[in-house]
Amino acid sequence: MSATVQHVVWTIRANPVTGVAAAGLAVLLVLAVFGPWLQPHDPLASNVSMALLPPSSQYWAGTDQLGRDIFSRLIAATRLDLAIAASAVSLSFLAGTFIGSIAGYMGGRLDRVVGSVVDVLMAFPLFVMAMALVAVLGNRVENIILATAFINLPFYIRFSRAEVNARRGLGWVEAARACGDSHLKIVLCSLVPNILPAMAIQVSLNLGWAILNAAGLSFLGLGITAPTAEWGIMVAEGARFILSGHWWLVAFPGAALMLTVLCFNLLGDGLRDILDPRMRT
């Protein structure tokens, strides 16, 4: 067993919450990858004669107002929501880390301009900004990803800018300069790898926020549209039937959202411990 694997196993054993979060993430990934083979029914097939059935042995999470199997739709929605969150966070992480690291390393006017732009962006309600972007661009999946990535971008710019700014004058950075490394190489090969452990928590939290953002847009009718299976749409459609006692239409997709976001939030501390080289001693 390699030292890296041993360190991961030790971290999970030392923090059982991290192990639970990692197990939850593994389940989500399995559902996302193998979902089409795990769905007991077609998530888009409707049967009005079977509408609004409570959970049973045939329909584990009941059926919705069109007779569609809610459990199958939950599995189908897992792939879509995770894909949106992962794509949006990857874009914002890569772009934000690069912009923030360059600004923090160079300092001066560039640093002040980038800092001012980030302050202006963060002054706006970010979810409202996402709503405006999707309304202008259209509610296609790629536009939802771009809008979600854009509202997460200021967090990565500010975080990486501050972390790099605090390290740019350290001895090992000066040594890299003395060896003739270019500014870009110093930033990408020396500074960015050293701030990754500190950014791991932000990435994990942003994954949960991105899922909530996509679900919120769909709930308001600005995101993914019916009949596509998506957790926000399922909550929005089921909300009309709460007062009539059909609780399962909202309870199961709402629980899927809550547990997924909780899983990513709990995973942040574990990622920090796994990536932090100081924890390997």
C-alpha cells in the first residue's frame, strides 16, 4: 500500500465523519454513472392511472402527479445535478485560481484592479445575478453551468489572490526566481500547488452551493425544464400537492438535495487533511 493511500485511510479512520461523507459521495457517483441500469422504471414514462401512489414495494418513493416513478427520477436527476455542479465548479476554480494567483503574485495596479472588480461582483446578490444571466442567455444546461461558474468565480479569485499574496515573498519563491524560473512557472508550479489544501474546503462547499443554485433556478422556472428529471423541478412540482397530503413528492427530492449538500460540506475538512502535506508527518 502506497504512502498516499495509507494517509487517506488514516485520515478517514481518524475522522469518521469524513468516512461517512466519502461513502455518501461514492454512492452519488455510482448512481450518476450507473443510473440508467439501476432505475427500476423509466423516469419519463407517465401512467395517469398510477398517479400519486404512496411509497410501496413496487414504487419505493411513490409516484408523482403523472404516475412517474419518483425513485427512478431521483436516480436520473443525480447524474444531471452532479454534472452541472462539477462542470461549474471546475470552470470557476480553474479560471478564478489563475486570475487570483496572477494578481496576488504581481501585486501593484493589477492586484488593486482585480480586487476592486471582485468587491463589486460580490456586492450583488449572487443568486439574483445567476437568475439574470440565465434569463438573458436562456435556460439551457450549458448556460446554467456558465451562470453558476460566474457567480462562484469571485470566491476563488479572492481566496487565491490572498493566499498567493501572503507567500510571494517567502524564501522558496525567491529561490525559484534566483534559479531563473519565469513568473508564470513560479505561480503555476510553486505557488498554486501550495494553496490547494487551503482551497479544498472552498471547492467542496461550492459543489454543494452549485447544486442548490441549479435546483433553485429550476424551482423558479429559470433552470432545467420539465419533463427532465431534476431535483429542483421535482420539489417545485410536488409543492402543489403538500396540502393534499402527498408528502412524498417533496420529501424525497428535498432529502436528496439536503443529503448531497451535507455530504459535500462534511467532505471539506477531510480533503484539507488529505491534501495538506503537514498532516503526513
